[in-house]
Amino acid sequence: MRSVAERAEASLSEVSLSEASVLAGGCFVRPLPLNERCASAARAYFRAAVEDAGLPSDLVHDGVTMASELAANTLNAHGNIEYAGSEPVSGLPEFWLYVRSCGSGREIVCKIFDSDPGWDAGEPVPVGAAIPAGPDSVRGRGLQMVAGLSAGRWGHHPSRGRLGAWKLPGKAVWFALRVPPASELASSPRVAPRGTRAIEEIATALAGRGLGAGLVRMTEPGGELAVLSVSRDLTVWCRGEVVWWQDPAGGYDRICVSDLVEATERIVCAHEELLAARRSGGDGEQTADAPAGAGGGIS
């Protein structure tokens, strides 16, 4: 007779990544309002995403506080939003939350995306240090709070939107909180397709981020080894339970198939960094689906 965990894993075998809950390894995604309600919306989204996960109230409070601070900063990042008449259709700020592996445990990752690719906020000064007065002092204090509450587990990286008519490039600002061992999030079974199925899930996720035009699959049904070409400089392999690719710095990034949301986000980041490097070098290759005029490291 199979254990409860084995039965739960079997029930996820046919679940796609886009259908999976946060508990099952999926990503909670919501658009943020374009006005002052963005902060309260982020607080509500964080609570909804981790509801019934058995998290301590103080950890939820810290997450809600940080999500609110990062969402409030999107009020300064509306320059690339596209409209159809008076209706925004692309480039809106977005709230993302998922769980990824971290050492022998897991951590909650909350990201706030906006379609302004620039980063001019600097890095937070040490916790407790004085922040000079000025127009950016409020934002500086917000980032200092995020740095403190997350114990330094925060950052920013290039990314692409998940919502809207066009998936515009931009940046994601994130923080992470360690999942306590007693929480259901620490041990819940997750979607973990192998080989060809894992590559197909990644390809679907990348196409949903506006990168479908450059994808070339090399797979066979049920195969343990599969390959996905994302662009001329970015190729993803999967053998069994491990996905890997070469990052822009020349090293290899490896990740387990139970962390496909994280894998996809890192691949998108690598694509955007490579694209920016080619553009700065005068190479105009365009691999994203969005028109050419549209629109801290990931850890």
C-alpha cells in the first residue's frame, strides 16, 4: 500500500505547472493597481498566497510588510505601461509568490515586477544607519526595512512580465523568508516532471513570458534527456530530475525539476542579461515575441 506522500505525488503527476498551487510548486500571480492601493493589494495577495500553510503569524506579518514596501515603489515605474484607449493592457506591476528549495529546506519567494528595467534605488545602508534626507529617503528606508526583515535575503534582477497582451521586459525586486519545518509548505509534494516533460513545461512557461519565437525543442516522448534552445547563446538541458544551462558569467546553473518556477525565472533572467549585452555590443538580434521598441542578481 502506498503512503500518503506517495499518493499525493501520484496525484500531481498529470498536473501542469501553470495549474499548480503554491503548495504544489506553482506561482501565485496577480496584477497590482496603478494607484496608492497597490500596497494594500500586495498585503492582501501575500496573505491569500500563504493561507492555510501553517505559517507563524510573525513571519506572515514580516512578509506582508515587505510586500507592501516593494509594491509601493511601483508607483514610480509606470513609464512603459501600454494602453488601449484608457485601459492598461501591458506592463502593469505584478505580484508573484512561490516556494523554492534552499539548502536542506525551502523558502518563500515574493517578487514585485514592474516594466521599468532600470534600478536607481541603490542598495540599503546597514540596518540602523542614518539615511540622508532627500527625495529618495522614504524609498531608502523601505528597502532598508526589507533588508532587515529578510535578513539580507532580497535583491533585484531583470525579468519579463507574466500578465498582459505583451509580456514586457522589466525588473523583479524580491525577498525570501525561510519556511519553518512545521509548515505544510516545508514538505508538501510538488509538481516534478522529468526529462521531456520538464522541458515542455519550461518551454510553455517561457512562451508565456514572450519568448516563444526563439524556442527550439529537441525531445522525444517520455525521454529522460531533452534539450531546449532558447536563443543562440542560451540552451537548457534536462536529464531525469536535473535541469541545467550555462549562465551569462560562463558557469552552469543546475536545479531540480521540483523547482521549475525558479528554473524558469533564472532562465528568463539569463536571457534578458544576454540580450542586454548583445544590444550594448551593437547586435540587434531580437528573440522575444514583443516588438523591439517595447518596453542584483537572482538568487
